[in-house]
Amino acid sequence: MTRDFISRDGTSPTAATWTSLSGSVLAEAAVVFAVVLSIHAAVWDRYSWCAVALAVQAFYVQYKWDRLLQQGSAVFQFRMSANSGLLPGSMVMPLLGLVMKERCQAAENPFFERFGIVVAATGMAVALFSSVLALGITRPVPTNTCVIAGLAGGIIIYIMKHSLSVGEVIEVLEVLLIFVYLNMILLYLLPRCFTPGEALLVLGGISFMLNQLIKRSLTVVESQGDPVDFFLLVVVIGMVLMGIFFSTLFVFMDSGTWASSIFFHLMSCVLGLGMVLPWLHRLIRRNPLLWLIQFLFQTDTRIYLLTYWSLLATLACLVVLYQNAKRSSSETKKHQAPTIARKYFHFIVVATYIPGIIFDRPLLYVAATVCLAVFIFLEYVRYFRIKPLGHTLRSLLSLFLDERDSGPLILTHIYLLLGMSLPIWLVPRPCTQKGSLGGARALVPYAGVLAVGVGDTVASICGSTMGEIRWPGTKKTFEGTMTSIFAQVISVALILIFDSGVDLNYSYAWILGSISTVSLLEAYTTQIDNLLLPLYLLILLMA
């Protein structure tokens, strides 16, 4: 989570002004360009040149998005406490695809090598569409920016056209079409929940997953793929479709009545048992519930881990109840938990993920998927005020709100789970064989733990308690960033001690540079750092 700075007069910052954001935007762009150039130097092919061109045009178009948001001229209502974030949001999928292609090529896995190229091309297509959207509604039309965007788009389209097969081009266009429709639906239903960059990243990822699920469902064969991978796809897309269904339904009826609440629970069971389970059964060719039970209790180690995680989940619930009881007993009725109280959950997730990464990553993969589904379902219950827990959840979670929860949804805890889990979910397991994840790449599963669980937590606590020297244009502090880097380096040393499977092969300089770069990005970005930082650290470590 973003480090909150409380000023000396006791006031807490609200929405940042656009004047104060201008310096941080340039610094954020410099950090992102450093990442892009580092990946370009590591990969150095025609696709990396496409990434450089995309970064240049996204930087120019980001200024137009910022101006649209400042004037209130954007098509949808975006989160106002941040800049547009188009540059950092645009570069995640293309860079991830490039490093995935490189690693799978080293592992001699041509299928996932082509898959990485498709990921990169899809990310570039989605980013170009968002740029065109911004330029199309800017008045007066920015001629110079349009020329730069057109040149960059032309280069990317020309190179990708000669690099992708017809089927891959169709796949990219399918994802783009899904992305357009999801933008129109979700940004209308959820105003002020995203910045343009966050919307591009989140909705682009959902669009890609939905297209992959449809593609695999239509071409399913016996023993195709890993059931664990299908489980993630079906659960995530099923929860998104469930949310769209109920959002549309409750436009025409009051969701806070007992009749609506009973209908919500019944329809959730119907959609789960009648859509999600049959869909998963078709893909894995076995009973999903029996498979899940057998998977979870397959070994004694998994039983011990599940018991341990259950205790941590109980502890997290007790923290929420304690903080709310403390608020109720306080005479001031303070409506926001202090920074340190919110960081308790970061410590809990670190304690959750590290044993899972060391002892049983497939179990952590599935458990994180189940936890994500539970979080999303509870957010639906809270958002629609579903009885009997809806109002209780609203009261309990309101204590942990910050300026990023300006929309109708509370997403920071979901972003925290995603940031910790994406490094586990995104790296294809066949490409981790034959030593392709040696050196700094051995730390890829720990990217979320390092960037968010350790780095962001230490930076937040130290920055808000003893920080004095602020980074120019931000409320983040130099002391917070330095202690964040130091804490992550110490964590890497501890990982080397306790995880015998990690061999860094003397790639310490790259690891230190990656950690330092992502820590600087945390200091300057106004986007959701729970989601952004692990992805950039993942990309740098994989390169």
C-alpha cells in the first residue's frame, strides 16, 4: 500500500493537486524508461524496439490524459487522487511478454515462447487503443503528440504484422475487442475506482484471461494443460461475470432487502454450481470438487500449511475486530486506521507466502486463487449491502479506507493479494526447467514478497514515523526508500539461507539495481503500488 504521510499540523493529504503531481510524473516516467531500456538491453530484438517506441508514445499521450482528467473531460470518471498512469500501465504486459519469451526460448519451449510474443503484442495493442482514445477526445487535437503516437503505432504494427501468424493476429484482435467492451461496462459501473493506467492493466489482464479461457474451452482435449491453471482462469472469469450480472440486476431492484439478499445467495449457488463447476469439469475432465479436496489434502505438508494459514487468517480477522473495537471505544471516533495498523496485513501475508513458496508452490497457487474468489465475493456482499453481512463488512472495512478507495469498491486488499500472487501465477512452469530461472530469476516467485510485503511495508512505517527528507514533488521520504532497499536486501539474504533452491549465481548487482529501481518507482508513482511494484520487480528479475 502507498505510504501515507501525516503533516506536522496533523492533517492527512486528500486528493493531490495536479501542480504537485507534475514533478512526480516526470520522475515516475524516468524510472519506467530506465526499466524499459534495461529490458531492451537484456533482450535486444525487434520486439524490444517496439517496447521502446511504445514507451515514447505513451509518455507523450500521458500528458494528454492528465489534462483531460484535470479538466474533467474524460469519458469516464477516473480516480482523481493520482495522475493518469498511462506510461507505467502501458508497459507491464509488453515487457512481461518480452521476458517470458526470452525465458521460454532459453528453456527450449516454443509454445510458451510464442505465447510470450502474443502477450507482448496484446499489451501493445491495448495500450495503443487507450492512447488513441485519449487523443481522440482531446480538444484541440494535439498535432505533435498525434504524429509521435502515429509513428510509434506504425512501427509496432509493421513489426508485429510480420512476426505473428494469422491465428495470433486474430487472437490479439479478440482480446482488444473484449477489452473495449469491458471498458465500457466496468468503467461505467465502477466510477472513480481506477486511473486510466490501472484500468488498462486490470481490464487488459481480465480480457486476456477471458480470451484464453474461451480459446481453451473450444479446443479442449484429453489431458490438456494443468488443472491448476484452468482453476485460476475459471474462478477469476466466473467471479467477474458474476459481478457484472448482479450489477446489471440490481439496477432494477433494491439490493438491501432480505428478498434481494436471499435471491443473491441463491443465484450465487446457481451460477457456481451451474456455470463455474461444469465449465471447470469440461476443462480438467474430472469432478472439480473431488479434485480440489484431493489436491488440498494430498500430503501431510499441505495439511500443516493449511492449518497454519487458517491460524493466520483468524489472526487477520482479529486485527480487524480489534481495530474497530478500539475505534468504538475512542472518544474521537477516528475513522481511519493508522499506517502501521494497515501494515499488519502486509506482515501477515508475508508470513503466509514465504512457507508456501518454499515448501509447496502449487498449493499456494490454488490457495491464493480460492482466497481471491472469497475476497471478491465478500466485496460483492459489502457493495450490494447483502444481508446479513453487508452492513457489518461496510462498518468493519471503513476503518481501513485510504484516498485510493474513492470509488464504490474497496480494492486495496484485493490488490495486495494480487500483488503477492501474480509472481506465482504468471511464470509458466515448463519455462522454469533446465536452469532457465537461475541467478536473479530464482527470486521471481518472491517478487511480491520483496516489493510489497517487505519493501513497501518498511518504507511506509519508516517514512511515516521518522522520515524528514522528502523526494521532490512527493510526500514520500528518502529515509523510507533507503530503509526499504536495505530491508529487501536483508530479505534476499534470508531467502538464500532458508530456501536451498535459490542460487543467485553472483548476480547481486542486477538484484540490487532491480530492487533500487522498483523502490524509486514506489516513491514516485501515484498508481496502486500493491499491484504495480511486484509486476515491475518480476519483469526486472526475469530479464
